[in-house]
Amino acid sequence: MESQDERSPAPREPEKAGAETDSAAKGRTEHGRVFLIVVDETPEYEKALRFAARRARRTQGRVALLHVMPPLDFQNFGAVQDLMANERRQTAERLLQRVAAKAQEIAGSMPIIYLREGSPAEQLLKLIAEEPQISVLVLGGATGREGPGPLVAQLTGRMIGKLRIPITIVPGHIPDADIDAVT
């Protein structure tokens, strides 16, 4: 009579509920890598979007979009403040819908969408810590005299040690044809 070891490998123990799988730990979903971009209204974010969406398509991954609304500093009567907050959220949602449509067109799949409020750098780091499937951060670098932009400067400076994923910075002046050639 054969023993269990000779016939077949021992059955695997069932995974514990909520346990992280190997693929999640490596920043992948069942669809591949997740490329996160920060959506703002700067021209360079469009370069990051193009790069991330084309990489997602090529690697059978997905794009994730994060838009961070600055906190409301205005303290007023409850109804006025609620109205302002609601209008601001609707504006942010329309922006994300436009960007999501473009990302889907390029990547071939619907992006994951995140809408947060607060400091962009803090919310970005918090999201990356909360979502193990995010595997690459793609940022657009500004090309003006003031430098690469506040988020790029923060994340490549003192905050770099807080990241668990690599950053790809796409210079804002690169033509789309050059992005297409490397993705």
C-alpha cells in the first residue's frame, strides 16, 4: 500500500480568511500589475496616464487613478459648507470619469478609482499602504523652473523611505510617440 507521500503531494491547508496571497504580496491582481497615477489638472499627469495605461495593456495589468481633494478650509454654516463640499466632490468625480474613460481606451480595461481628501502625499502613501495590489507608482514630472512638482519632490526626497513600491517618473515634455516607443 502506498503512503500519501508516494501517491500525490499532501493537500494544502486552506488559506486563512483575509490572508494575503503571494500574488497580492507582489502587487498583482489576477489581471497583473496595478499602475497607480495621481490625477490632477497639471499637463504632466497626462504623460503619466499614457505611460501607465500602455504598460498596463502590455503587461495585462490595470491602471489605478487617485485624485486627492484638498481639505475645505472654509468654516461656515452647515448648509453652505455641505453644498460646497458636494459641488467639489461632483467636480472631482467628473474629472475622474473623464480620465477613467481615457485610461480605459488606452489600457483596454476599466481603471480602479480612488477619491480622497487631504494632503496629496499623505493620502498617496496611505493608499499604497492599504492596497497591496498596487505595484508601481507612475508620476508626471513638471518641466518648469520650479522643479519636478511638489509631489515628485516630496516622494523622491524625505518620503522615499515610506514607499514599498517603485516610482516611475515620466518627464512632462516627452512626446507621446516616445512614450509609445518605450511602452
